[in-house]
Amino acid sequence: MAESRPRRVLAIWVGAARLEVHHRQHIRLADSPRDFADACLDLLAGEELRKRQAATVWEMVASNFSWEHVARCFERAIESQRAW
């Protein structure tokens, strides 16, 4: 992973469309300028919210996008092709 520490995440819905993330659990999703600003203010105002969301999204990223996970997926793909 490019960065190995938790980050808070805020995105537009289309930007997270293919990611297995849940609004308000892993990241904040907002499309309108008002909703985006409100989500930013929520994250800035709530230290516990920031910490909880950072930990949750980090756990999800570490378990699904680590080099180890990607390597296991790649190995399974190679093995499945050998069966042909």
C-alpha cells in the first residue's frame, strides 16, 4: 500500500461505486456541495468519529488491498487456469 497508516475518507458516490465500502461506516459519501461540506464539518468536529472511521476503513483496506491479499488472489487465479 502506498501509505501504511489510517486515513479518513470522503468521496463522491461515483468515486466509490466499485469499492465495497459502506456510507458512514468506512467512508463518508456526498455528491452535492452542501452534503460534501456537511460531511467535512462532521469529520472535523468529531474526534471520536474521525478515529472510529479511520480505524474501520483502515481495517477494510488492509484486509482487502494489502500485497498479501492481492498475491493470494493472483495465486488463486493462476491455479484456476492450470485446471484448464
